[in-house]
Amino acid sequence: MVGVSYIEYENLEEPKASEIDPAALLSLAASEDWKHHYDCLNLLRALNRFNRDYFLSEPVQYSFVRDQVDSLRSNLGKCALMLVKEVFQAGEAD
């Protein structure tokens, strides 16, 4: 059994350059493995925090995040909803 633990916004680490590659994001999002979806959501959360301009320019994320909000896996749903919350909070600060 694979477990995941929620990462608080303040504890997100800045993504490495190789993780910012659009192909890497697409690969995680297109995977059949829910753990990869969780990793993709956390990567998007980190991009929102550390590289917001890039985050907002990646259109693949919108439908992916929407799908994860409706996931039957509660960890995916929670992580996706936290991403949405963080996006709006960061927008208020701008």
C-alpha cells in the first residue's frame, strides 16, 4: 500500500528545473498511477508558490486539477482543493 502525506504550503520546496519541463508535468498528469497525480498536484502547488507566472501559463493544469477535485481518492481531492485555495490566495496578494 502506498501512502502519501499532505505537505503544508510553507513546506513546499522550490521545483528543480527538470520538474518545470511541460513534458514532465504532462507525464505525471497522464499517468494511470494516482501517486503520480498526487505528485503532479504538489508540483503545481510549488509552481504556484515559487514560479507563479509559469504556473499560470500552463493550460494543461486546469482540466487536470478539475478532475482531481472530483477524485474518489480523498487525498487527491484535498490536495486539488488546497491548490485552488492557494491560487486564489496568491491572486489576492498580487
